[in-house]
Amino acid sequence: MLGDALAYLLDGSNWVGDQGLLPLLLQQLLITVTALAIALALGLPLALWLGHLGRGGFLAVNVSNVGRAIPTFALLALLVTASWPGTSYLGPYGRAGLATLLALAAFALPPIITNAYTAVREVAPDAKEAARGMGMSGWQQFLRVELPLAMPLIATGIRLALVQVWATATLAALVAGPGLGRIITDGFANTDYGKGIAGAVVVALVALVLELVAAAVQRMADPMRAAVRPTATVLPATS
């Protein structure tokens, strides 16, 4: 089966066409990025605001817990069977596109909200006190002190959500949606296991690439990375 999967991947004809690996990969990337953007627009401002206020932890934690408790496929199945959003086409997102986006966005919310709230809430009190002592307003304190210090943990939540949503987006194929899940489900449904494994390999490899890219961005977001390291001074030799 692994040999069949490798042969499938090395056959250039399997990468092109409407149901080729490359178009389906691009569809899944589009779904993933859009769902993540929706989750960020909905969850990140609320989590940052609550973290800055230092209250609302109960709301943030419970929103995250509810999001974790509901299986993504169950939510997707409910959305596609409802009259809205149903299974209608949504531009480049394909059949059941809106339902898929909503289900994946809900799946991305827990790590984004939890990490963003915790990151801002746990900024060192000394740093906040120093900002207030310098006469900063609440908004200035948030932008200049809390947000930069919280950014690494916020980036961690976004990184987790990105990789999780990418992997989970394969479920769209179960409702005839777009993405690499079509390759996997078609392969196993037709006992073409090499094809199914090939699709799974591509999903895993792209997940690894996304993880590495997100990790690099996360390191860049760390304000301590730009800190100047002290260097030893070499004194000239004396005779």
C-alpha cells in the first residue's frame, strides 16, 4: 500500500485536474485560512479585552470548554442538514462551503480565546504598575506593554488553531465538500488504499510545513528575541 501511495504521488496526472491533489490542496488551504480568520475576528478581540480588564475568565473558559466538547463533525452534520446554511455552494469554498467554514471556525475558537485571555491576564503586575507609573492610559498600557508581552502565548494559540483546523478540514469531504479529504474518502471507499494513503500523506506533510512556519512566526513575535545580549569585552594584552 505504501508503494501504491508513492506511485500515486509521483504520477503527475494525479496532481492536476478538478479532482487533482494540487487543486484540492489549495481548496483546503483556502478553507483553513478563512475559517481561522473568522475565528480570530470573533474570538481574539473579546479575549484580549477580557484579559485586559482582568475579569471574565469564567466566560472565556466556558466558551472554550463548549467548543472542545462539541465534535466538529457533529456540528458540521447539523449545519448541513439544517435549512441554513445547508449544503448550498459558496463560491470557491464549494458545496456546503458555509457550513464547513462555520464548523471549522467554531473548532478554532477554544485555543485562540484561552491563550489570548491567559496571555494578557498573566502579564507581570510589575510591568503594568510601571506603565501606570509612567502615566500611560489604559489603552496605551495595553498596546505598549500587555500586548507585546502576551504576543508569544497568543501566537501559540493561533498556531495550534491553524494546524488543528487544517487537519480537521478533511472532514468536509464527508458532506461532499472540497479539500484533500475527497482523495482520502474516495480512495478508501473504492478500496484504492494507495490513493487514500497518498491523500493522508499530503495532509500530514502540509500540516508539518504549517507547524514549522507558524513556529518561526511565533519566535519572531517574542519581544525577548530582540533583546540585546551582553557581550564580553576583550581587554588588550599588557606587557
